[in-house]
Amino acid sequence: MSKDWKTRLIHSDATAPPGFRALTTPVYRASTVLFPEAAAATDEWNQYEVGYTYGMYGTPTVLELAARICELENGFRTIVTPGGQGAISLIHLALLKSGDHVLLPENIYGPNRSLANQVLRRFGVEVSYYPPAAAAGVASAFRPNTRVVWCESPGSITMEVQDVPAIAEAAHRHGALVVLDNTWSAGVYFDAFAHGVDVSMQALTKYVGGHSDLLLGAVTVRDPKLYEQLGRTHQAIGCPASPDDCSLALRGMKTMAVRLKAVEESALALGGWLRERPEVELVLHPALPSCPGHELWKRDFTGSTGLFSIVFQKRYTKEQVLRFVDALQLFEIGYSWGGVTSLAMAYELVSPQRPAYGHRIVRLYVGLETLDDLRADLEQALTALK
Ligand SMILES: Cc1ncc(COP(=O)(O)O)c(C=O)c1O
């Protein structure tokens, strides 16, 4: 049919030359997905079964990232979410209902705790906490209505490594599912499913993204029934990941092995050096013996990454600890981690359920700067403690 130029702006017959091949995944941005005929239109979410139906459920860029994470974690399917916390929310909302009970470790990532306390309780879900070192002893925390047990290993800030297989064994005996926040290991240094986990999540924001410029999360499962449950909830709550962010994450993945190796080596060297410093009481690095659960790390993990904490000696005041962080020149002050830049963050642990480190704990993320420069930076900042 003949077309006016204004119609041609939208329905063009022009084409680019064919035959383009490149190493990158194209960024497919779309809300509307086209169907070949009226009868083929469907709003089904499972694009593996019905083909592409709506941008909400993933364009090829999003689903390629999902498939690649799934491959790395040895899962059946992965759902990519707009952030790590979004992945956490999706899991809670998909697996729990009013009257159920969920168990979380006392050292769980703060926003996960807030979601459980402030939102899940409001919807009639019982929430309670267990000591991260509980292992098989977690059994005493179960109630008849316990449906989900979370693990986070190592745990946020205090870095306790958990006995995930023992917790999984107890959970399965009680008919509960085990969810793991596997962000620290980037989904590669701890094989979640081989250790009894049912749902593995990670914040792709950290090591997969790798450059502090995106927010994404991933939820991976082995069981098709769980995929169905999560997929339906994902559709219902409508939290699609941006294809642009997924494209950056696909790029980040390609260099993740070399980045992880570099941050592992530097973090181990700095952790070992800090352990010898008179100002430091404890180095909470899973690969060092002073970290609670270090033996479990040796048993279950195949590597370590760039995030660990230090605890200053009892004589240091909060002002001194903050002065140390402020004096750092290469370690920047900021949340999140897994990028190329080293970071430091001082915390104040006030909960009686957490170790009594108080204001003396500082979390360090070791980036890709030269090790000697990072060591010199820490050394000059330690002099500020005096
Ligand atoms: C252990 C852990 N899980 C989940 C998240 C949440 O990730 P996001 O910042 O992408 O929401 C974080 C972020 O700091 C984290 O440290």
C-alpha cells in the first residue's frame, strides 16, 4: 500500500545491510512484543513455553543474562530482577502467605530484615531469627508453620560463614525451603544447589555488574515448580529488569573471572597484613582463621572475594574509627561493593543478637587498585587513630 512520509516514519520499508556479526549481545528494549496473528496473542509470562509476549517478562537481552547466570549456578531457570533487594522481595512474596513462618539469620542483610519486620509481619507472616552459627541446631527454631529458612553466607558485615548443608538438612526434615543470599561468592565460589539450597539469589549489582553502575538481582532455582511459583509472582508484582542494565551485566560477566581473582588476592594480602597490626583486634575474612565459620569456608567454598571486615581494639572510640575511615584516600566511603574501586564503611552494631563489636567494626571492599598503594593508604589512615 502507498504510505505518506509521516506513516513511513513509523512503518518504513528501509533496511540496514544484513550479515552483521559481533561479540556483543544487542540491547533489545521493548514493552510491546509483536504477535504474528490475532489468535497467537497471549499474556503468559513463561517465555520459554509460549515465546515472547511482553517486555515485562524479558526481552532477549534480559533472558540471555538470566540464562547465563543460570548456567553458572547450575540451575533450571533464573529470573532477573531490577536489584538484589528486588530479588529478595520476589522470593518472600512468592514463597510465603499469611500464617506462615519465616526464619532468618540474625546477621541477614539489613533491608531483607526490614522487609521481613515491616512488610511481611503486616501481611500476617511470622518472622523470627536464628544465630548464624546454629548449624543443625537451627531445628529448635522451627515451628509447625515454618515454610522458608534464609541463609546468608558469609553474613552481612560480621561475615559469619554458615553450615548451609546442616541447615538445609534440618529445613527439609521440617518441610521448609532453603533460600541463600549467595552474593558474596558471586554465585561461583559456593555451589548453592550442591549444598542443599532450593532458591539461590544474588545481587548482580556487585560482582557481575562489576563497575558500580547498575542495580540488578537474580533468583535461580532447580525445581520447575518453584520456577512456576516465582514466575507467576514476578508477573503479578511487575518488576522487570532494564535491558540496558542487563547488557552492562552481560559485559561485566565476561571479565568477572579476572576481576574476582585480582580482588581475592589483594583482599587476602590486606587481610593478612591488617591481622598483624596492633590497632586491629580481629579480621573477619572467611578465608582467615579469625573469621567465625572459617572451617566451613574451607570445607564448602572454592574461593574468596574482596569483601571483609576489621574490628579495632577496644580502646578506640567511635570518633577515632570514623577518623580512620575519613583519612583513607583510595578507599572511598559508600555502600554496595563488587566494583573496581575500594570502599570502606564504618558500622555501629547495637543489636544484642549481634557480636559486641559496637562502633569498632569497619567493612572494607578491596577493588582493583595496586595492592601496595592500598596497603600504604591503610597504613597512613591507621596513624590517624593515634
Ligand atoms: C548481601 C547482599 N544482598 C543483597 C543486596 C541487595 O542488592 P541491591 O543493592 O542490588 O538491592 C546487597 C547490597 O548491598 C547485599 O550486600
